[in-house]
Amino acid sequence: MSDIKITASDVKKLRDITGAGMMDCKKALKESNGDYDKAVEYLRKKGQKVSAKRADRDANEGVVIATISEDGSRGVVVKLSSETDFVAKNEDFINLTKEFAQIALDTFPDSLEELLQAKYKDITVGEKVAEQVGIIGEKIELASYEKIEAPMVVSYIHMGNKAAVIVGLNKKDDSFVEVGKNVAMQAAAMKPIALDKDGVDASVVEKEIEIGKEQARNEGKPEEMLERIAMGKLNKFYKENTLLNQAYVKDNKKDIRSYVKSVDKDLEVIAFKHVKLG
């Protein structure tokens, strides 16, 4: 370790650059012989080491942010996870998540892996996340990234940044913003697994049919009726778990598809993404 004298102003400067603790900054400067760039790199490496040590921890808290482009044709949702609610409520942590969301919107990568490689100032998003692990001292991860491109995208952030939804509509008009918001709120509250029944994974459908058959069998129904009963139960499953077929929470006499059509007969929800903590 170097014997170079590290002043309080040196430590403050590094702390202003990185946000790391005073003692961590002092140690980083000593280890780096007073070189700021090397000290920043030291802190990043420390973050990566801490990240590895805490890899088995649960990061079920955090912040979920949705952002829409100025023309309303693109939307993204990102989730930055943390171990504690205390960290998630920190203004700097929230603002960092917003910065990541803006980078995602600007670069519109195809995957979370690509977003982690995107530029964040003079480093990558992934490196910035690792740096935060060292600064904050708990497991931090950019856990989710979703995007939609459509004629009109509307966003909704639920429960103090604990969930967010983006909805894609097939037509654009200022009068459709409320529709999009209502549909997004529906998704946040009712947590559909797919837009429509065609979007439900085949393995899920197969499992639901088997469950339906077994339930009917246990109720003593004849074998020849099991398939028909199971399909009836599957249709109920679709109504409860696919967005367009769910009963609209503000008017349960309509499903979401009917609600949207009641505003404009040609209006359709063509996509949605729902990201939540946990």
C-alpha cells in the first residue's frame, strides 16, 4: 500500500464522483496511489466482489420505472432490485433507476443483457450496477427490462414504484390516454399472464386441462365427460388470467376487450408488459 498523503479534500472529491463512503474512498485512494481513475476502478471492483459475496441474497425490494418516448410510440419498464426497502426509498436509488430507464428508451435494446452493456457516462450500465453494490453494501441488480413499440404506448406506475405497466394501442389519439391508463391499472391490479388466450404458454394450457380433468374425476364425473368439463374450466381460466378477457374492474359487466371497443370500435390493445417487485 502506498504511503502517499491523502487529504480530506481528496476523499471528498472521490466521494462526490462515486457516492461511496468516506472510509471506502480513503482506502481506494491509498490503494491507487492517489490516482482518481484507479480509485474509481478500485471501488467498482470492490462492488463486483461484494456482488459475488451477496449473490445468494434475495433482492425482493427495489424500484420499477416506466418511461415513454416523446412521440408516444415506444415505452420501456426497468426494475432495479435491492435487498431492503430502506435502499429502495432512497432518492438517489430512484433517480438511478430513472436514468437506466432513459438509457433503455434511448437505445431500445433487444434484451436485458444488451442494456447492461449500454453506455452509462464513461462506463457501462452493468458496471454502474456493480459499483452501487460496493457503495450501498447490499445486493443490487438490474433485474428486469421490457419494451413495447406501437402506434401509442401508455404507462402506469403503481404503488410507489413497486410495479409498472406499459400498454400498446393500435391507434394514436390524445383521447385514448385514459383508456390506456385504465387498461394498465387493470393489469397492475389483476396480474394477467397474457394478453389473450393465444398468448398463454402451451405448457400452462396442458397443465390446466389436466387439473380440470382431475377435479372432475374426483367429483365422480364420467370419463367421457372429463374433456368437455376440463375445456369449460380452461375457458374460465382464460377469463380470469388473460387481460382482454378479464372482467373490467371498473365495470364488471364488460371485459377489457369490450371496454376498449366501447371507446372506439377500431381500438385494440396489442401488447402489454407488467413488471413488479418480488
